[in-house]
Amino acid sequence: MAHFFDAATALPLVDCPLQVGQKRAIGLFGGDFYGNDLGVIVDQSLVRMQEKTRKYGMRYFDLTALKPGQTILHAYAGIYEYALPIPVNVTKKMSTPQGKLAQRQGIVDEARSHVGKAHYLWGSAGNTPGLSDGAQYKPATAKMLTDSFAPNEPYVQTAFTDINGRNTCAGSCNNFPQLTVQEVNDFLRAGTAVLQNKVTPRTYSLKGKIKPIGKANNGIVWGEPCAGRKHFDCIGFVNYCIAKFWAPKTAFGLDIKVLMTNPNMAGFVEVTDPTDVLNGDVIGQYNTENGWHHIGLVYMSGKTAKVVQAADSPIGVTDSDDYKPSSWSKRIRLMDNLL
């Protein structure tokens, strides 16, 4: 039996609510008994349907709502229906939150205050190693490793977490010249944690696996010392910044999948109009291999929308990328009454 699914979450579709002007990507798995393509039908006076490039043998379609009304999405072979029919309900475009602009500005000001200062570390949400100054839901996950001068796996002034395995901080190493293998060996033989060009060697690991980066592709990189610096992963960064302006008395801290899959449950609404952009809009990236895997915040620089994000451990926190809707799977906005 074939079935329709949501292209962003890969979950089976049971209905397809749309607002006028909204575009939604869906997929179709399967064909008829002989493996032939099915005929996909919807009332295109209400919903424009455009087939996209196939991926992994599955078909994908963009549905764009044109006007209010109800229709059914079908997948036929001849007179026979091969997939569960999907009700499509198109409603008028709903207004999005437009208030609490000072608080929304505050969120991005907080976020941008960490650019070039904080480090990225998987599983962390803003704490300085050794302190409990992170987000309330995760205040103290980043810790400091004991210095090790082992030639094959050094850790000098390096933070870590043990979330989904051992994770170590690369110290925003892409922002610093990488010293040669010989210079690494000379430093480690000396056995003292004296800064060399403001950096120290460490072995970069993610989820228990050493990443093949560095001069010798053995994970050894020269990064900024972690002591005294806040550490975030991408969702920890967003949670930390929003929590500073979160009105309810409960702690704010959500999993990326929960936040992006069910934004309404968390007090957010999806924003589909590319011209409707506010400071503090939350953006997420999804693909079939990794699911919801990255998240950031939009901010306005004059008339240009840009992204502030905890990008990656070799990079750190950045605010230089332009916001390009095609590079992000969904954009959501917090309701006014929660700020």
C-alpha cells in the first residue's frame, strides 16, 4: 500500500491543513502492484501541486494553497485508490504575532553578545565550565577535562560533555591558524599548558567518535582555551537566549524535534510569508538522514535578515550568514503573550 508523508518530518500524513499562500512539501512512497507510478490528484483551483525531484525512489510534491476550501489528495492507479486519501483544508491566512518588539530585540541582542566569545559544545546550554550559569533546564553540563599531553590524544584546557557519548570542544579552531604536527609534538613534550598563539591542542570528539579534522586528520586541532567561556550547542543556544525573555515562571528548554514538529504546543506559530520576518524568529533545518538537526535565530540588520547561531564546534557562535529561506525547513515565532 502506498502512502503520503510529510517531507519535513517523514511522518505519515492523515490530513493536510494549509493557509492561503502557504507552501508545504509532501512525499509519496510506493506505486501500484507492478511498481508503476500512481496518478496524484488534487483540486488545483484550491491547491497548486508541483512535482519535485525524486529522492531515494520516493516522489515529492510542493502544495501551495491558493484560496480557502476543502479538497482531497488522491493517489490512483486506474480507478483504484492505492493510498489513504488525505483531506486538505485550506483556510484564510492567519495573522502572526507582531508585538513585544523590545523583547524580540532583546533575544537577538543576547544571542549576538556571544558571537566570537562563546564556544560550541554538543549537549551544553550556556554554562561556563565549572559553573551552573547555563539555561535553567540544563545549567551545568559543560565541564573541564584534566589536562592531558598524550601525543595521540591531547586535551589542554578543553571542555567536555558526556551527552550521547564523550564530546569535546574544538575551541572554535577554524578561527585560528593551525600549527604543524611538529609544533604539536614540541608543545606536548614540554608538558605545560602555556598558550601558544592564544591556542592549545585538543582532540575533537563528537558523540564518542574522534572527528577526522586537523593537520593530520587525527582530530587534533589548536583551539581557544575553554576556561571562562560559555558553551552552547545549537538548541541550547536558542533555548538560553529565549529563556532570558520567557514570561511564564516555568523553565524554558525544548528539544529541537519537539519545537519544530509541534511549535503550537510550545507557544509558537509557523510563519510562511517570506516578507514577514521579525527579530527572534526561530529557524530549523531538516533532512531525511538526520531529521531536525540544526536551529538558529533570525535577526534584522537594517532591511537584511540574518542568522545568529551556535554553528559548530570548530566555528563557534556566528551572526554573519544571511537568512535564506531555501536553506531552512521551517520558521516559527513565539506568541506575544509569552514574552
